[in-house]
Amino acid sequence: MSDSTQRPDWVPPNAGSAFTTSVMAGVDGGHDGLRGQTSVAVSRPTTPRRKRLTVDEYVAGVLASDRNVVAQTITLVESNAQAHFDMGQEVLRQLIPYTGNSVRVGITGVPGAGKSTFIEALGLHLCEQGHKIAVLAVDPSSTVTRGSILGDKTRMELLSRDLRAFIRPSPSSGTLGGVARKSRETILVCEAAGFDVILVETVGVGQSETTVRSMVDFFLLLMISGAGDELQGIKKGIMELADALLVNKADGDNRLRAHAARADYNRALHYLAPATEGWRTKAYTCSALTGEGINAIWNVISDFRQQITASGVLEKRRQRQTLDWVYSMVEEHLRASFFNHAGVGSIRTDIEEAVVNGHIPPTVAAQMLIRKYEG
Ligand code: GDP
């Protein structure tokens, strides 16, 4: 949308990576999902160029659950370049009829709460039950920190080696809105490829929980006892987003404390509005390390899913989420269109200077910019 750069010799950034045995690399470098121009000058081992796929090949590959094509399709929809964007959207349009059939679960918690250990334990458990698991991450901070979640290949080592699981780190480009669009589309690609449980991990910072809440059916807040709520960044608002609170590390010496914390949270939850109509959010304990409680929390998620499917809440939730998604993209587009507008660009510096120096009020500055934009 915003970047109309055409690069005819484009090769998907992750093409050729060892897909089945490791966590896929995120989108490297310069924020557009493409190899930067500078990388051409840097000498690197030459990898055979992958044939550019057609729309039909992308679609057929995803529907056939071809892992390499799934990865390439995600890379395509993560690209900001106009040509890839259009192609990615056409691929998605054709995939849409095959989407929607997964249980979408969001998982949050502060760093150290045990998210990756938990996802690995749950993921392996579900694989054994015959499910196909996709693990995605929404981490807007990764632009700065270069991938703080799922970027590290040592995380979820066992799960990443399992052919029934697919692990994709956070798209590393841009704003939370941009990251969210890409993650939502990645969910659709994974569903079309037959993954029936989608686990979306996010870090307990800023707006990312709200964003992930808006793309999943069930939202799980992972906690640890003894760290203090403040330390865990547990604000009432985040607890209100959750369909379950799960006190992790309920093992060894910590077991009793974890159970006490669960009781405390259950009391606190009485006073909060539930995140999902007709569902009572409760606290549970587990140990991602020993596996205790993992099956129980999956039963909670399955019950939830059954209940909200029967009551129609799931359908309503997904419809609302889709519309929210549409309007968040409209906003994103308008924003990009405004900031890329040549006329706006030509007066912006002067207007900014005038407003910061107090020569014109902010409202007048905004009006001048919008008038220029609307031509
Ligand atoms: P994340 O940052 O939330 O993804 O947390 P990690 O999964 O990386 O876990 C942080 C640390 O807690 C690691 O050293 C884990 O081994 C440990 N850990 C995770 N789950 C458990 C658990 O259930 N019990 C115990 N005792 N340690 C755990």
C-alpha cells in the first residue's frame, strides 16, 4: 500500500531455509519484508534462486499443506511492496473459503512467566492428540529488539522439530497495526493449510494484548505466583480480557504458593466483567515443566469453544473481529495515504515548524494539512 517499489527479481526472504527442523526466521532487515538493496553489495553465499510462484501455485501449495509454500505465502502477505501485496491478497481471497476452522488461542504473560515452555508443552500434547498446531507471535517491540519472542531458535526446540507443528515468529516490520494485519492473515493461511489449533503468543506490554484479543477466540493470561501483580504488569484491564488465568510453575516448592495465588485470583475475578458473554473466567494452575495441568487447561479451552459455538457467541465474535480488522486497515491505509501525499509532504516541515514555535495553533495546523490532502 505505502511502498510501491517493484523489485522484479524478488525472492522470498526465507526461501530455502530449513523449514522442517527449525523455527522460521522472521522478516529480516529494512521493514518491508524484502531484502534491502544493501544486501546486494554484501558478499553472501549464493543460494539457488527459488522459482517465483504463481497465485495458483501459492493457493494449491497451501491447500496441500506444503510447508515450504505455507512459509512462502506468509512471507508474501508480510511484504509491504505493492506487487506482492496485490498478489498476496489474491492468494488470500482464494484461501478464504478454507479458513475459520481452527481454535484460535491467544497467550500472554510477562517475560519469564513461561509462555514458550507452556506453548511447547501444550503444543506437543495436542500434536500427540492428532492436532496440527501453528504457533505465531505478535510482538511489535521486535522492530526495536530484533525479535524478542520466537526469534530465538532454542525456544520450543522439541515443538519446532515436530512436523505437525509450524512456528512462525512475529513479523518484524512497523507499527502494531501492520504487525496485526500480517498476523491475522497468517492465521488465515495456516487455517487454509489445515492447522486446527492456532496459538498466538504476545508479550505483556502495551497494546499488544488488546490486539491479540481482537484476533482470537480464547485469551489466556499466564501468571506466576510470588512476582507481585505489579511486577507482572497485571492491570485490571488485562485480566478483563482473559478467558482464563493460568498460574504456571505450580511445581516443587512453589506448588502451594501457586495454588494460593489461584484462589486469590478467583476471588478477584468475581468482581470483574467476563471477557466473553456467558462464560465465567476462572484461574487455574499448571506446570509447563512437568506437564501437570496442561490437559486440564486444554479441556477448559475445548469446553469454552463448544459452549460459545452453541450459543452463537463465537460467530458473533468472529464477525465483529472481521469488521474491526477491516476498519483498522482502512485507518492504516488513510494514514499511509496521508503521509505519502506529495502535497502534504511539501508543506509539512513548514507547518510543523510553525506549530512548534507557537505561530499557529495545532488545530489550524491539522486543518491546513487535511485541506492540502483533500486537495
Ligand atoms: P517466557 O519468557 O514467558 O516465554 O518464559 P519461558 O518459557 O522462557 O520460561 C522462563 C523460565 O521459567 C525458564 O527458565 C523455564 O525453564 C522456567 N519455567 C517455565 N515453566 C516452568 C514451570 O512450569 N515450572 C518451573 N519450575 N519453571 C518453569
